[in-house]
Amino acid sequence: MKLRTIAFIAMLGVSYSGSVHAQESSRIAAVANNVMITKGDLDARIKLTLLSSGMEATEESMREMRQQILDLMIEEQLKIQEAEKYDITATQDMIDAALAQIEQNNNMPEGELKKIFEQNNIAPDVMQAQIKSSILWRDFIRAKYNQLVQVGDDEIDRALKEVEELVAYDKDHVAELLLPVEDQSNDAKIYNEAVKLKEALKAGARFSMLAQQFSVSSSAARGGDIGWIKRGSLDKPLSDALANIKPGDVTDPIKTSKGYYLLMLRDQRAAGESLDHQKLISFKQLQIPLASMTNEAVGAAMTKARNFVNNARSCNLFSKLAEGDKSIKVQEMKDVPEASVLPQLLDLLNKQDVGVPGEPIFSDVGVLAFIVCDRREIDPKTPSREEMKNMLIEKKLGLLAQREIRNLKRSSFTDIRL
């Protein structure tokens, strides 16, 4: 069985070959007001995006992502410049805390991101620059608009009542990715970008990571997750598209007044069915990377993996047996909501008993094997009034932030040179 890239964890051992000559790396890719973005900066960011989203790192995928990533980097530079005009800063402690949160959200041990960067020859400041932009822009929007955004008790009451009454309706757990169309002359370009992201998802990219990278919606920080909603409660084009897919699938690009949406249907519940008992799964992954894809190399790796799983009859042994063998990588994913696991990986894990490793499989990133360490259910917590108030404020601030960046782009000088 051959499995395409199925999760971020499966990309941790991928290395990017080749080197960029200094002259080529220092070429100017774009200018954002008075700040230059070099081709070296752009290539490093593309590699980071491919790695974090679980997309296959090929020349074609890097070429297809180039314009999208360059547009993002220009936007980030404009955000940084605007925030710094108002003396808003992002300290290293703030950036480190954001990196730690990314590790926690992806069930990684502390310091794992640094190891990933080192393994893949990516300078840590590539991601730090992206995080700095997010922090500065968030704090700028809050400083400018927080006093203007009001959420009354009635608004909170209505939102909490909707959550409580949701059990009485058919409901969907949905995630979103929004690409804005700020100028109708760019409509075709944005549509093509949405199509490329859909193709990346088909190839195994993680929806949550792509949403964090590309979506302008306020849900982007949560990987695009908008939670449980009453079925049919979204605008008609969005609801109609959701009605035509099954859990785990993603819609084709949907055109709206805001831009193009991709929606992922994570799960569904029928009317009267409780939202309780969220299913969590913990598992470990064995990866034996392959320097070449010859029959001999694949056969040797499969034999080694079979010997490994035959001896690794518990989750503890699964990690201990890999110690000291640099050709084997073992990564752990702990308490992951099943709704956030890619369907083809979840289907594979659901066929395995707890504590019993599965048969090795051949994939684009080498030979893989999995062991399920735990399955459990939890009752999701109903938001408190304060939590709901903050959610409503963030939603309103997100809309204001979209308007702010549109105005900022119109008043700025940008020059793309690639």
C-alpha cells in the first residue's frame, strides 16, 4: 500500500536538497515601500510553508506557491511597517511564546520546531518573521479599535442561547479558508490560487496549516475552525456546497462577496444528537526516510520496519527501540481530536487495536508504521460569558482588520520583480 503525505508529522524528516548561489539568493523578488524581499527570503518561506502544511516538496509545488507566498510576505511587511509607526513592538519572549503555542497546538514536545528547522536547513527567523507580523498586526488592530468594538449583554445572551439550542438541529462542524478578492480585476488570479490550495489538500496538505498560512478570516488562528453550526445557517452558496460533501471532504472554491472560500466538513450530528464525547486519539509514527526510491532501498526499509514493529509490542517500546538508530524517526501525537485527523490516516488508525503496531506502508516520505497508544472521549466545555464575549470581539476585530489591510495596500508602494 502506498500512502501520500498524510500529516504534518509525516513531513518532519523531509530534507530539501540543493543550494542557492549567493547571487541568485540576493536577487530582489519584491519591494514593499522601502523594504526589499529577496529571492532567498522567498524560497526559504516557500519551503517552510510546504513543510508545515504537509505538501510534497517538488519543483512544481514550489513554483505554484511562489506568487501566493510572495503576496503574503508583501502584506506582512506592510503590516509590520504600519504597526511600527505607532511604536507597537513584538519582543522575543512574545515570539517564543507563539512558537511554543504552535508546538502545543500540534502536540509537539517543547523545542521540536527548532529541531525541524535544523533538519530541513531552514533558518528559525523565517518563521519568526511571520509570527512577528501576526503579533504586531494583532496588537495594532486591538490598540486602534478595541475601544470602539462593543459587545452587549443581549448579544452574548443570543450567542450562548444558539450554542445551547444547537442540539435540537442538524449540525455541522466546519472549518474555513478565505482568500479575499479586494479588486475584481484579480478575481481570476484569486480563484486560481484557491484551486491550487484545493489540489494541495487532495495531495495530503493539512487544512488547518493552510488556513493559518493563507486565510484572512478571524478563524485562521484556530486553523480555520469555526466550530459547530446549525446546518444551512451559512450564506446559501456556502450551505449548498457543504450539503454536497461528506465529513472529511473539502468543497471546491466558492465565490462570495468577500472572496473565495474553501470549506472543510469535519463532522456532522443529527438533530437531538449531543455534541458531547469528543473523540481523542494518541498515536506514534515510525518513519524510515529513503535517500532513493529503488526497489532495493524500499525493500530493505520495509524489512527493517517489519522487524521493528514485530518487536515493538507497546507504545513505550515503540520509542525505546528507535533510540540510537539515526535511520529511524519516531514522533508522537497526543490527544488529537479525531475530527482534525486526515480521513485516510484516521481510517488507517481505526483499523488498529490500542498498543498493537500496524503493518508498515510505503509513502512519498519513506516507510511508515503507526501504533495507537490511547483512545478516549471528553465532554466539550460550553463557553463562559467572558469567553463568548471575547469570541464576538475577535470576530468583529477580524472584519475591521480585513478593511484595514485593504486600505493599507491601496496607499502603499509595492513592486514585484520576479
